[in-house]
Amino acid sequence: MIRERRHSLTFRLTRKLVLWQVLTLVVFALIASIPISRFASGVGLDDRVVKTIADAVEVEDGALRVAPTKDLDAVRDAYPAFWFHVVNEDYGSVSEGPIPPEFAPAVENVIYVSFADFGNYEHPDNLNPAIVRQAPTAAGWVHIATGGGPRFEGVSLGLLLANRYFVGFSAALSLVLIIVIPMTLQRELRGLSRAAEEAGHIDVDQSGVRLSQREIPEEIRPLVRAVNAALARLDEGIERRQRFMADAAHELRTPIAILQMRIDLLPPGTEREQLLLDVARLSNLADQLLDLQRIDMGQSNFGAFDLVELAEAATADVAPLVIAADDEISFESEAEDVAVRGDRVALSRAVTNLIQNAITHAGAGARIIVSVGAAGTVTVSDNGPGIPPEQRTRIFDPFYRVKPSARGAGLGLNLVQEIVLRHRGTIRVADSALGGAAFIITLPLDTAEEA
């Protein structure tokens, strides 16, 4: 599932767009850190030292004191001129370091200043700058004046990232992008999703179907147009094949009829009966090709009929050939009538084909049973050698034969399967109670709900 998402166009675009947005924020942070650093302290002092001082302030015996801390000691050691003055209305004040005389008046009144920068912008070296800030401490809010400490050097990205407003804004913007970008992409690609759904419903028996180009992105329209052009070529090829099959089946009927007439003139005998069976199979194959053509072209006569009557009539039609070959055939049914819907002629030929197949492959002394089930099944069983389980999934493939030396071209069962599938039915092979093979056709019942 995760691997499929990684190949998703929406996932890949979202990931790349979010990465670009994050990169943009980082670049913005680097560029913005320069003016923000300068704005944080116009005189160049790093006002983060105010927090370092505030963290060390505490109250002892009712007075302010500055406790030693690791961070504050580091500032003292690094900047010998470092000084600060802390004032609180309740606990007085505490000072440390060499306070420049010029800042003495400001330091005495720092309790009245909440934010200030002291310095000379034109001649910064002539006067050491100082800053005044308010900060929370263990003694409450205090006013802190300080100078001689660390300065901003170049880009101070840390100051920017330490700003909770900037970090919060960046996190909120990234979260919005992660949510909004997939939704936007999904909305913009909904036309492509619709086209994919349409493509998933295209089948071989649906001609003239094309993918919709509505709401398809302009960059993908050439692909959709190419697919539609390929579908048009496929339709033309299928139509040519169907016309060829219909023409070939029509052309075969004349020589088959002539051959049937000439065989009828032969004297009775085993060869004559076998030739009659072969000609009947040829005639049935040609008719099945025409049946498939009619169904594919929508010219079939689908309607309700009795499956029991159909199977019984097909059995009766083939019975003379069975009797002439000294074989046995019988018919049985679980119900008096079983209503199904479909092309009666095509299904009748399918059942006839299965009976002829049983006559051919069951051998001498064949025994065949045609039975109809109440659930809409037709079963043709024989006592022949049967079909090995490993070959049962392939016998419906065109031109496949269980024995290479077997008679026929291997098209009969394939045509039967095609007819059954076009009726939304199934066909399978099982072991027969007679010891041979049993071909079972299952068709949907013509229920009142369907009607």
C-alpha cells in the first residue's frame, strides 16, 4: 500500500511542493535574519543576554541577588566590559560590572523604561551601546539595563528560530500546505480519475466507447486523445474480424451442405456414420460462429425460455447419431421447467456441441446423460476416459486439445464457453458419476426481479 502511494502522482507532487515550500521558508529565514537581527537591537547588542541575566536573578533576604550560572559566567569570561543593572519595585536593585558614567542617569531611572537602545549610529565606536529590556524572573518582572556584552555578528538565524511567532507561523503554514496541496491536486485531477474509471469499464463487447476529456488537464489531454485513437483502431480491427468470421461461417455452410448431401448417398456403414457425425460437428461450429457474431452485433433474440425443453430438444436432435454409433444417450431433469433468459438458438447449439464432443471422445460403447438442474444448470456426462485435473483449466483455450492426435481443431469448447459467457453464465469440468467427464453449464435464472 505504501509502495503504491509512493508511485501516486498526487503523493509525489505533494511531497515535492511541500519540500519546495519548506526550502523557501528556510531561505526566507536566512535572508530575513539580517534585518530582524538589526531590528532586535539597533545598536548591535544581542538582547538574548537579557534572558541569561534574568535566569540568574533571585530574591534572598528580601533583596535581589544574581546567582552564578553557567551561561552568565560564560558571558562574564568572554566580555570583560560586560555590565548590567537590574531593578524591581519590590526588592530594589542589583548591579554588576563597570557601568559607563554616561549611562548613569539612565540607569538610575531605568525603572521607568521598558524598552530602549542607547548608542551612536553615526559613530558607534565613540560610545559603547547599552540596552534596556523588561524580563520575567524569580522575583517577578524586572527592568534590566546592560552593555558591553555580546553583539550580533552577521546573520543570526538562531534569533529568528527562537522567535515563537515565526516558528508557529512556519509550522502552521507547513501544516496548511500538507493538507491543502493534496486536496487541490485531487480536485484538479478528478477528470483524470474519471477517465481511469471509464477505462476500467471498457470491455471487448462495448464498441464506440471513448474516454471523456472533460476536466482533463491540458498536459494529459494528448495521452487521452492517443488512448481514444487506439480504441478507435481496436474497434475497427474487431469489426473487421467479426465481418471475416461471419463471412467465413456463411461461406462454410454451402460446402458443408453439399458434403452432407453426398454423405447421405453413401451406403450404410461405420464410415458413413462417422462422416455424418463429423459433418454435424462442422455445421454446428459454423453456426456457433454466426451465433457469436449475432450476439456481438446485438442482433440476438434474447428472451425467456424453458431450459428443460431446450436441453431435451437438443438431446433428441443428436439421438439418431448416437444410436447409429451404437452408443446410449438419456435425458433427465430435476424440475418440470427451469426459466432462463438468453439466445435460445445459440445455447441450443452449445449444448449440442457438448453432446457431440462426448460422442467423439467417450469412445465405443459410449453412455451419455444430459441432465438439467433446478438451479439453471445443464450437465453433459459421459463414461469416457475423462479429463485430467491439470488440463481442465486449458481445454477451453482455442486450438488446445487434450490429445494431440485427437480429431477436430480444438475450437468447439472455446465457442461454447464464449456463448455461455455472453449469457453471464459459467462452464466448468468435473468428474462424471459414469466415470468420465461432466461439462456443467450454469445460467442465471429468469426470476421475477430480473423481469
